[in-house]
Amino acid sequence: MRRLLTICTLILLSGDLAALSPTTPIAVQLVRDPGLSAGVREALRDVPDGVQVSVLVREVGGGPVLEALRPDESMIPASTQKLVTAASVLVDRGGAGGWWSTELTVPAAEVGQKNVSALTLRGSADPTLSVAGGSNSLRALAKQAFARGLRRVNAVRLDESPMQAGGWTELIVGVPMTTVRLSEWETNPPISAQEARARAGAALVSELRRAGIVVGSDAVGVAPKFTPYLAPARVDEDGKALPPDPLVPVNRRPEHGLASVRSASPALVVAAVLRPSDNLKAEELLGSLAATPLGRGTLAGALLRERAALRRMGIDLTGVALADGSGLSRNNRLTARTLVHLLSVLHDLPYATAKASATLPAAVYRARRNAFAEALPQAGTGETGPAHTGRGGTMALRLQNSGLDVRAKTGTLPGVSALAGYVTAKSGKILAFSILMNGPETTPILTLRSVQDRMVQAISAAH
């Protein structure tokens, strides 16, 4: 078994270091990961042949590692990859108090005019923007534009520069990532960036007209890429160079904002991704990381930003390979240690801006107001339904009547089963755990899930 953490404790037997002779004995103690408790070992006896298992259990809050079995093996994580996606977006957005924004802009030379030549819709790949649902909608943008005096627009266009549709062709979900996405598309997403532009533009034109604004054309254009103004060189009468003229011609200035809306907390989206294990929403979350200059508008850029967010959290990326946001790709690789470290960090992050809710479970997580833990599926709630949309999500029918408080993310692909999250131990301590299982594609997944459930029960009982 590889050991990621090896601590050497030097016990100085007499005096300080300077007083040591070359023959002074030094006792070296190697602190290794522990093994597995008896109950966990017993549960693992039922793992089918050919299945590789990786386990790590740690007390949150910087507590010790309590159980370990090959925790540094690089494994296919399946949908536990969504934990990485969700955590990275939360950190990138500034926690539960963050948001995405969408705005309407007009040419700088036409600010304050009732009639404008063009109105541009600019987005940040907000996965929660809707056509007409509440304050974060195209309808709200249109109402703001009317309230600020806009009465006619000759053309509507979209700014597509933050996202490069061609940079997302490797996603298995097969939908384009665009700067403007509408929640109404969930069951019928566009199949190309061109279709996305046409549908988003048509929805905006309809809402503008509904608000009382005349739109001169139904055609939806693409906003030109902004090029910063470079002032021409200047010289004085003696031919000496002068500083450039600070005045930027009005026709070369960036467009000005006319209306803007912003989303609710990204923690709500995280819950909508993690509980039902929604693959498309997970990819949309990842896409929001790309819709900035640093993200370059591509899948590769989003994954780089994801790695950067993990590094900011202090996560060791040894053995980690990121390929998508959903975990559908078998090219993803995580380790049990990486997942447990991630869970430990997120449990300790303050979410002071997250609003408490009477619908949240009443255990320690609620007292902490921890948005991430609350977004996870809760085991044993008993809800049924194919969409797994309830509080229990994909864990609703697991560990029923166990008496345990378990918040965990499942992961399933042919031959792959995983479970990672939090369990409240018998002692009352909160433990972060990760169980990764990779085997032949014919491996019975229900057998692996049963073993995982018994392992979680044994972990709680042992600690």
C-alpha cells in the first residue's frame, strides 16, 4: 500500500541538537495510516473477485485518519466526481453567498436613448436563468429595460465570446455549453450553439415586446468581439513623444449596462445536482467555470480552473485526472484520500451567508449552516420516484431504518460503484468517508452497494 503521509518524529535523547555526538541514538517513529476495523473487514468479505477497493475514513475538523485501505489508489469515481465539480464552483463563486449574473447592454454612444440600434444579452453561463420565473429571468431584464426608458431596439444579439462551443465536443451528454442557458431547456436542450442562440434570442424578443419595447427584427445576431482601444501615438511640436490621449472615442468604448439580474445562491444548484445526480446540470456547473477570461470558454479551461480551485483548498492532486463535471467519463480519476480531504475542507468552510431553513434536517449540519453538507443526499428518507428529486435523492432507499445520519454522494458506472460523504458516528463525531470500488463491467452493482452500506454502519459503530 502506498503511504501518502509519513511523519518522522525525532526524539532527542540528551541535550539539544548541537550536543549530539555522531553516535547518539535517534528513535524514528513512522506514523502510518491505520488498517480497517473488524466490522469493515467483515463487510468486505462479500466483495466479488476482481474488484479493487479503496477506503479512507477521517474525523472532520482536522481529526485523525481512522480507517484506510489503499487510500491513494487512482480510481474511476463515477458520479462522486460531482463532489469535485460542486465544491470547485462553490469556492469559485465565493461560497453560498455567491451568484451568477446576466445583463443587457447598449452601445456607449446610445446610452440614455429611447431607441437603440442593438441590445446585447450577455451571460455567465448561469444554469438557473429562466424565461419568466421570478427575478432571475429574461422577463425581469425586459421590465428593467422598459423602466429605464428603452422603447425600441432595432436588433437583438448575444455575446458568445465567453464560451467556445467547439471546446466542449468531448462531453458525453452531447449538449453545447453556451453563455446563456435557460432552465426551461432542462427536458429539451438545444443540440447546437446556433440553436441555443436562436431560442434564447427568440425568448428575449418575446419578453421585450411583452414589456412594451418594439423590436425591429426577429433575427438574433452575434455581438462583435470587443477590441480595446489603442490610442494613436502623439508628439509635441519638437517631435518628442507625448502620453497617449486618455479620451477614448465614444464609438470605441465598451457597451454600457442597461439591465441586470443575478441568480440565487449556487448552493441551491449544487443540491439540484448532487441529490438526483443530474449529469446535465453537473456539466452546466462546470461550464460556468469556463465563462470567464481565465476559463477560456473551453472544457480544458474549465478543468484547469477546477484544479486551481482544488489547490486553493489545499487538496493534493496526486492521482487525480479530471475529464468532465458529471463523472460519466471513465477517464476521470480520484483517490479516496482526495475525496476525504475535500469533504473535510468543505465541512470546515464557513457558510455564514447561507440562510437557515425549517426544511433542513435538525442534526449538527443544520447548526453549522453548512451549505455543502445540506446539498448532499440524505440516506434512508424513503422517498420514491425515478427523478430522485427529494431530500434523499439517490440515497433515499439506502440505509433505511439504520438510525444513522448519513449525507453521501453515490457513483455508478458499469463495474464501478462509489460512496463518499459524512456519517455521524456512535460517539457523535462527524466522519468523512470515501469508498471507491472498480471491477469488471459485469460486476453486480447491487452487491457492491450492499457492502458499502454495511461498511458505513460498521464505521459508525466502531467510532
